[in-house]
Amino acid sequence: MSTEQDQAGRIAEVRRDTKETQIRVRVNLDGTGQAQLNTGIGFFDHMLDQIARHGLIDLEIEARGDLHIDGHHTVEDVGITLGMAVAQAIGDKKGITRYGHSYVPLDEALSRVVVDFSGRPGLAMDVRFTAGSIGAFDTQLAFEFFQGFVNHALVSLHVDNLKGHNAHHQCETIFKAFGRALRMAMTPDPRSAGMIPSTKGSL
């Protein structure tokens, strides 16, 4: 595993290699939503693109995994590596808003995501997908992606699908809301510039 941080901005690159996956993630938290994605799972790339576009995060992800088995290791390890990159890019969290939330609809589906850059990993996810797979994407792996992310970004994350009959719509609203919530939480708050947004003095 290797990491690199750009001192000129909130940019980081992380490479994570295991016997199951080889992954490179580069993030610019102050980007314009540009994405270059190649995980080998088309629908997953589509969901990662939602994070980039709605979070205004420039995101590059190259992943090679044991897809001849299934997508589990690839999706989980992308979540882990993205979490590591976000944690590195955001640094000491001085001046950030810290909390973010978003409700996102798509036709009949509606999801809510709330995030706290608390320094403590925690995931509460209440999603009942109406299908077991969307294309080559096993819907159970949405949980594994977010669990990997929170464990390494050190955030508290609540993900709730409130309505939805179409699994594609359910999943897309979740990832869009996640991107929007991240964007809100990571945005600098001009009223607390240079300050850690915690009474503890650290996050």
C-alpha cells in the first residue's frame, strides 16, 4: 500500500494491493465532479460516478479484482481505498462543516444519507433492495462498500432508503445522496476557518 498527498490542495492518491485486488484511487475534494472509473463492474462504475458528480469530487479509480469469483472483494476494497484517500485528503478537518445530509428522489424512490466526519467509524444502513442484483452488481455489496468506506474514512454514516420499488432507482438515490452529503460535510465553513468543529479540539 502506498499513499501520496498533495500539499497544495485537498488531493490524495492511495494504492492498495492484496492477493485479491489491486486498486488505485485519486481524489480531489475540491474538484468539479470529473470521474475516470474502471472497476470491471459497470453498474458500480455508474454509482461511483454519482459520488463524483454530486459530491463535486474529482475521482479516479482503477481496480483489478478477482471478478471470476464475484464482485465482493472489488467493491469492498474500493470502499476501503476510497475511505483512505478521503481521510488523507481532508487532513486535520480544520474549518470543515463536519456534518452533511441529503434527501434524493428518483421517480418513486427516495433516500436519505447523513454523514459526520467524527473520527469514529460507524454505519447504520436500512435498505431493503427489491432485487438481488442490478446488472452484474450484487445489491448486498452496497453495504460492504459503505462499511469499507466508513472504517477507513473514520466517519459516522446513516443510509436509509425511505421509498422505492425499482432496485436501480433505490441504489442510485443512495449513492447520489451520499455524494451530496459528503459535499456538504467537507465544504469549508467560513465562520469556523482554522478551527476544529468539535468541543474536544480534535476529530
